[in-house]
Amino acid sequence: EFHNLALGMAYIEKENQLTQNDIYNICGYEPMMMQHPGPTAMGVDVGKKLHVVVAYRPNETGLEGIYFARVSNFNDVHDIAKRFNVQCAVIDLEPETRKVREFQEAEEYEIYLCDYSESQKKNPAFDSKEGIVKVNRNEICDATHNLVTIPGRYRLPRRSKEIEIYAKEMSNIAKVLKSDEETGSREYRYIKLGNDHYRHATNYMLLAAMRIPVSRYSDEEEARKDRWDRLFNEDEPPRSYMAM
């Protein structure tokens, strides 16, 4: 499942950095959703702001990103998880280990804390007892590169201010050939070129997506009809399903 849903192919040495246009090319015409019946997967990168990416699986091999936000605290993350019926989330283990552990213990859905491990050479290792997932950093960054560049694998909402920030941060990381001066060994490593929080949040979302089933709202027309029917239902107050 990891190779089908995540990697898709071997390392791409010539195309080692996403561009913002790569992101815009997979944007659709629908606005960003503000809730979803689920099940969805959520990735959260921890820093001064919490970068959140929410997606669902419309089919066995694809993902649809439906919500992207930068929020101030874990109360906001809790509210997002409720609105989108998150079934599994993966969150950055560091630098706020104590806070994320507290959040993990308080929530009712499945949460794993991600530990990048250079020595992890196989599929991501999910430890349900410890609530930790270990994954090779190069491999998961390759996986999100492939997710964007392989046609039909990933779809985004239409272009907006938040998607533009997402596009920039997704492309602020590149794989370069690094040499060890002492041993002379050479290997590819992803290096940071600027703010890359959304890239890591997408890495975590992709890991979480491996733990959820295909959504029953996989039919695009049905999902769109349901969204507009709820928005204009005369029997209940209007609710916004779109980001401004």
C-alpha cells in the first residue's frame, strides 16, 4: 500500500524540486471545503504556527486535499478535526513533544507522532502502542514529490491566497547530492530552502492517509450536490462550505 499510495516509483533524481506551478497545475475549480463527512486524514506540522493539511481518499490510489490552514493552538486543530471527521492524524513529534503528547491522549481518533529516521529503510513503521510512526525523511519527501507530479494522484481546491502559500512552502525543499568529506560517500538529501512547514504537514497527511479507507463521498458530483444542498437547505440556517 505504501508503494501504491505513496511512492508510486523510485527516486526522481532529475526532478528533485517541486515548483509552484506544479501545485497550481493540480488545482481544480472547487473552493476549499469547510467541513466533510469523512473519513479524512490530517497532517500537522508544529512550529510558531500549526500548519494543517486535511485530505480524503476518493479512490484507492488518489488523494484530494480539501483544507489548508495555519492556526495558533491545538484547540483550533481539535475543531478542524471535528469539522472534517478526521479518522487518523499524524503530527510532528518535535519540538513540542509534551504538548503533542497531551493532545494525542485527549483526542478520540487515531493519532501518531512522526519521527523522521534516516535509518528507516523499509515502509513506514507504525507503533500503535507508543503512538509513533517512523519514516525515512528522504523517502517520504520523495513520496509527496511523486504525489504532486504523477497525474491523477493528488487534487487541490482552486487557487487562493492560502494555496499560494502552500505552493511556495511545498517547493521550498530540494534533493541535492551531499558528500561526506571523511568517507567520500555520496548520497541524496533533501535540504530546506525556505519555510517548508506545509511540505512536512503534507508528508504527515500522506502517512495518515495510509490508515483510512476510501470515502463514500468518492463520487465528485454527489459530493458537490451534497455540499450545495446543505448550503441552501431552507429547513436549517445556511452554513458556509467555502473559504473566502
